[in-house]
Amino acid sequence: MEIREVTPNFAVAPQMQPSDLATLAERGFVAIICNRPDGEEAGQPSIEEMRAAAEGNGLAFHHIPVSGGAFPAAAIAAFRSVRRGTEGPLLAFCRTGTRSITLDTLANPDDLDPSERLTRAAAAGYDLTDLSDKLI
């Protein structure tokens, strides 16, 4: 399990497995966001498996799927709402973590200027400079 801390209360990760969620709870996370559509690739745990594992370990579970490089306004708004409404550490995951950090950068739940958001993503290992013209 590879967790990339973005802030003390937010991290991103590649695909999680149901068995990983007990460890997340032990590490103090209180919620997770899955940014993958259900059935995106063979062998991916289903959303219901992930939801059951999260809830069974006391974690809130949110599903905000995005795909194909598209980040609809509704998904960005939902991500911002969950990030702002979660008290405690939250982890977002997708296949590689890129969609999750991109959603966070676009959603800007911490009201940072564009350069700060890009720097924060880069510090977590994600180069999002291609988003520069989309950040306000």
C-alpha cells in the first residue's frame, strides 16, 4: 500500500484493496474517496466491496468516479464538499492516484493560489503543470 501524504489531513493512493482499509483506520484515517468507476479494469474490487470494508472499519466511504481525463464540475464540487466536510484525515484513491490529486487541485478545498496547489501536488509526486490554465 502506497500512501502519498499531501497534507496532514489529506493523502492520495493508487488502487486500495478491501484488506488495506483496516490499516488506514489504524493509521487514523476517518474517510476515503474512491475516484474510479466501478469495473474500470479486471481485478478491481467492486465499489460495494470497498464500501463494506470501509464501513466495517469505521471509515466513511464516498464514491466520486471520474474517467477519461474528464473532470466534470459536479465531480469537482462533490470532491470539495467531502474534503471540506470531513473532520480528520481522508484518503482519496484511483488507479494511480493521479485522478485523486487532480480533483483535489481543481476543487481547491483549502483555498490556495494556483502555484501553491501545483507545488503541493508536485511534493506528493504528481506533475500537474498541464492544469495551470484551468486553475483560478
